Amino acid sequence: MATNEEVEQGVRIEQEHTVMLDNNQLLETVQKAVAAGNADLSAEIDKGNQQKFDELSHRLQSIEAYISKLSKSNEAENTKKDSKKEPIDESKLTNNNTTNAASKTVKSFQLNHVFKDVANFNENEKYYSEWEEHYNVKWRMSVLHSNDHLLFLVYCDPIAPSDKWSIQTELEFKVVGGNRKVIIRTWDFCYGTHRYFGFKKFQDWKEMKKFYLVDGNLTVEASVTITETTGLGKEKLRKFDESQQDISDCILVVRDTKFYVSKTFLASQSSVFKALLFGNFRESEQSEITLNGIDPDDFHYFLEVLYGESAIDDINVEDVALLADMYDAQTAVRKCEEFLQEKSKKTVEMKMEIATQYNLENLKEWCKSQITTAVVLEKRKVTKKNPLRKLLCF
């Protein structure tokens, strides 16, 4: 049973940011690049396969944030997030900071659940979805029939937090009904003091029963975009602080953390860093470069992997894979694939999602093989209603 104290804390009572939709919505990430003065940055996006560097001395690929899985149709058509790389023509850039275009990361995911027999829910009793693990944090949703309204919450539970931790998020709550009926509410919230957040009066209960139940069931979704985290890092294996100053020739600044690294080594590991540090950019002449939009803990683990440490585990593999894809660092890509195939305890479905989101092609083929084998051994049919179908069809 939900207590009054629990319901009141971390819950929005206001019914703001409500959008009624009859059609699909897809909130796409905005591709950003920097141009000097009045010069416009001309971008070309290959809508097919993502491009690598064709001419490293002339182009820098800007790795775009992943399209949030914010919306899918009422017919249960899932929206896939893509990771897009935008090639940048160096000749059209001047000495402005180009690292914004090449370093913005977005951690986003979607929770989905169908609550059964909702009309017969006991009043003031919470009903939960299963926990899901995303970015070193477990997440789940809950709904509650309270005071003639539907209460809708999203919970988080960090896996290995420090004493002081926080997760700044952009949240989208959605209830999907029949006949293309959708109700959406959004809010920005920082988890930490409270491990849950939601709307106390998300929807009138009678209205929900009349217009949004399908065969007595209620479909709910929560899209989560993590914009900043603190206190979620694990123990570091290697130092990149001032103690490495005598063997470094470049400082990368991520938020308030400085990483002392070798330009030549990074360039040998990443085509993006090669173009950034040795191409026709202002940064190639600087000894200190700021990288925006990156979590310093994630970047530390990423560097550890590049420098040969066994730094990948189930807690940070998504974070490392994101940066490996973003900076086109094939060593890190390979290490992520090897870990997920050989050591990870994640389900094959979770591995397939990671492979698809971060372009781990070898892992994707391995997952398809594993899923196909499981289907054959269990003599299961991959029908339209079987959840394995979406993992085998691309």
C-alpha cells in the first residue's frame, strides 16, 4: 500500500505540460555545428550506412546524439533510436571551438509496460513494471488508482552509487489508448533526494477507463533522457591526472576534470581525435581542449580501455560503447563486443539493444545467431506477437 508521505514526495500535483496527440510524434535531436561569423556550416547526412572518414585531413565526423525513443504508434510500432554521424568540411570552419559538434552525448531510453485488468485495480495499491537496467541505474514504472485519478511514477535505483549522487533527467510520461488516443506529460527532474518522480493526477480515472483501456489493459511508456549524473562512478584503474603531466602533451577538459593524454596515442585510436588534434582546427594547436556534453566518469573508463586496461563491466559497458561509437574508436568497440559476448551477464535481448544503438555490428550478428539458436532449440515460432521478432528483423 502506498503511504501518504510516499505519494506526496517527488510527485507533481500540477497537470502541466499536457499534450493530446492523434498522430505519432518523434522528437529528433538537433544536429549542431559551429560556424564563425555569418558563415553557415554545410552538413551532409548520409541516410544509409554511417560514414567513416574519407579524408581525415579535410573532414571531422560529428557524432550526433541518439534519437530518443520518445514515441511509438498505438499499433505497437516501436520507434528506434539512431546514432548519426555528420561529416564536417574543415574548409568551412574557422577557429571556433569545434568540440561541441563532436562531443555531445545523450543517454536516453524508453520504458514500456502493459498493465493488465486495470479496471479492477485495488485503490491506493501500487502496481509495478519490471526493473530495467540502463546506464548503471535500474528503472521501473508504477501506476496507482488514487482519489479518482491515475498516479504515474518513474523510479530509479543506482547500482553502485556514492554517498552523494544525482541524476538530472528529462522525463516524458505517456499513456496510449485505442483509436490513436495518446496523453503525454513532460518534466525535468533531478533524482537523488527522491528516487521516484511522477504525476499525482496524471489522468482522471473514469476517463482513463473509458478511452484508454484496450481489452481491460493499459499501455504506459516513459521516455528518459539523462543529461547529467554525479556520484555513479566505480573505482578507477588508471590515473590521467597531473601525475601524468610529464608524459602527456595535451589536456582534455570534461566538466571540471582534466585528463592528461598523448595526442599521438589518441589519434592512433580514434579517427575523430586524429582529425580534431591533427587536422585544420584550432584545437590542433592547443594544449588544452574542452569536450562538452560528456560525463567525466564515462570518459575516464573510455580512456582506460584505450590505454589497455580491463575497465569494462556490466555497469559501464553502455557508457564506453557510446563513446567508442561517437569517437570511432575501433579498439574500444572491439573490447565492448568481446565483453558482451564472453563475460556480460546481460540478457541477449539487452545485448542486441546495445549492439543496435551503438553500431556494434559483430555483436549484432552474434546476438542474432544466439536468438535464432534459442528459437530453434525451444521450437518457438517468431510470430508478429513474439518479442524476439523485433530483434531479428532490421
